[in-house]
Amino acid sequence: MITVDENTVRNTILFLLWAEFAWETYLSIRQFNKARTTTEVPAELKSVMDKEEFKKAQNYSLAKLKFGFFKDTHSIILTSAVIYYGILSSAWDYSESINPFKGEVTTSSIWLFIMSLCSSLIELPLTIYYTFVLEEQFGFNKQTAAFFVWDKIKAFFISQIITLMISSVVIVIIKNGGPYFFVWLWAVVCVISMILLTIYPAVIAPLFDKYTPLPEGKLRTEIENLASRLHFPLTQLYVVEGSKRSSHSNAYFYGLFKSKRIVLFDTLLAKDDGSGCKDDEIIAVLSHELGHWSHNHIIKNLIVMQINLFLLFAGFSIMFKYPPLYKALGFYRTQPVLVGLFVVLQYVMMPYNTLLSFLMTCLSRKFEFQADNFAVNLGNADPLERALLQLNKDNLGFPINDDLYSAWHHSHPPLLERIAVLRESTSKLK
């Protein structure tokens, strides 16, 4: 490995951070200008969106972009200060001084808790503004202050319990796994991730939202018939009370192997005010979701995720004992493996992570088109198009996007592109 001093390492990390910030800012400026200068409602949306609704969606998009500018600027300045002034090492020294057990595992747990707590408190004003000012202004926020506070407390402590347990196991494996510890680390993390994927929807998610079985009726019967026709192993069908947090809507399925559960947000169901989707539109949305299942998209994403983890851990095994990496952040006396893991995965591997994120966005778009085509082949093209238009209207989605911004950020194809492909696929079936 080429030898460089800690100043070079620190400056390289800061350069990578600011380069990514500059790129993201450039893309956001392009999108901001695109949204600001677009005034006409696209022809495809005129049946569901009038001038006033289009203007509201435009203002919502601009407000989120402005908030994003401020949040990203706040984040890069804060992160740069943490790196430059050695705040991570100062927090480690404090954690070590109050640790009654004097072991690296317990010191790491205290350090991680302190850093997470500080990060949450620093980000809290931004979260409050986004929820109670920006989302409130456009009619999406449904949370009370008490609900918000209790929700954040629960989320913080549950995440801490899970994170501290996993990080303790990770430290033990790294320190005792020998030269090929990264193989054992990868295997254990694979198992843990599969366990979390299994228990999160059934055990952890209900701690935050109320899940109730979808009542008997036409919609439930049609969903069950669809699942039966496709041999989808549906075991439960739930409605989640998402309206207590937000009026945004969604639907998804979860579960491994032969036990699948479908969840509908209550905001997805048709309302008297004209929001939400009709029964045939919900069936079309679920046809799309089941398209992901039919094409094994979940399994493919899991495989990519596990390969990525292996490569990240292998890269970490090469670099984590490099002293300048720790000295760059103020660690002159010790080289905590958890800090090394954080620095390597978060900063050193940043170019790789950025490239992978873009490639995953491209893959996700391909999967979305495949799922749409699956719904088309089931004869649900028209209700799926109506559902997409209705959901875009309900969520104040701004339908005009800068091509470069969209290609980099949108894991789902833009609305107008999806509609165009839907219509083209439909015409081929005729």
C-alpha cells in the first residue's frame, strides 16, 4: 500500500465529500430550474390535474428542493467540521473515560450511542421543520406533536438496541476472525440481515403503526383471487393506518419463502373527497407489485446486496490497519475497529458507493418497467395508468423532471415515461 501521511488522507476524504456535494448540488439546481420554468400542465395529466393543482405540485417540488439545498449544505459543513477537528476521536476518548469495563466492545457501544444521539439531536430541528412546516403547508402531515415525539423516541431506542447488538458481534468477529475475518463477517451479517428482513414487518413495524386485516368485501375477494390466479402464497392481507402520520400513500408485500403478506396504506383506499384509488386501480397497483415477485426482483436485489457487502468487507480487510486512516481523524493512540469500519465504508469507499447507487437506480428502473409490463399482460394497463395518475395527484408529484437529475435520483421511472411505455406495451398486445 502506498504510504501517505494523515493530512493527505484527511484532505482526500474532504475532497471526496465536497466533490459529491458539488455534484448533487449541480443536479438539484438543474431540477430546480426545470421545475421553476415549467408552467403548462402536460397533456397526459389534464384529465386529473388542473392549473391550480399543477401549481401546487410545482410549489411543493420547489419547497422540497430548497429544503434539500439547506439540509445538504448543513450536512457537509457539519461532517467537514467533525473530520477536521477530530470530533470522532474526542468522543472516543470521552467514551473510554466513562466506560467502567475498559473493553473495546463496550467503549465502541458507548461511542456509537453518543454519536447517534448527537446526530439525532442535531438533525431534529430539520426534521421538525420538514414535518410540521413544509409537509404541513401542503396538507400532508397528520402527526401531532405528542405522536411525533413518542415516535422518534421509540425509533431511536429500538434502532440503538439493534445497532449496538450487531456492532458488538462485528467487533468480536473482526478482532478474532483471523486473516479471513471478512468472510466470517460477511456470513454473519448475511444471516442477521435475513433475520431482520423477516422480523421487522411482523415484529418491529407494528410498534409504530397499527395493522388491521382488510375487511371482507369486494376488494379483499378480488385481491385473493388475483393471488390465487398467480399462485402467490398470500397468507395475510393488512391495512396500515398510515394516515396518522401522513396522507402519502403506498402498497407493498413482504415475507420470505411460502408466507407472503400484502399491506395497503389506508390512504391508498378511495375517499369521499376524491383521493385514493378505486378497487380496480388498487388491483392494478398490486399486479405491479406481484410483478416484482414473479420476476424475482426481491431475490435479485438481495443477491446484489450480499455481493456488495462481501466486496465492502473485503476492501475493509485490506485498509483497516492503515495508521494514517485513523490519524486523519485524530486517533493517534488507538485504532478502534468500529471506527475503521465506519471510515472505510463511509468515506474511503465513497466513489464505489456512489457508482453502485447509480447502477442500482438503473436496475430498479428496469425492474419497475418489468413489473408494469407484468400488470399490462394481466389486462390491467388502463387501471394502472389511472392509478399512477391518481397517486401522482394525491402525492403532489411534479411530473416534469430534468433528465440528468431524474436518471441519477429516481429509482422509479418518471410518471410521463411510465405512461408512455404502458401505452406502447398495450398497443403491442392489440
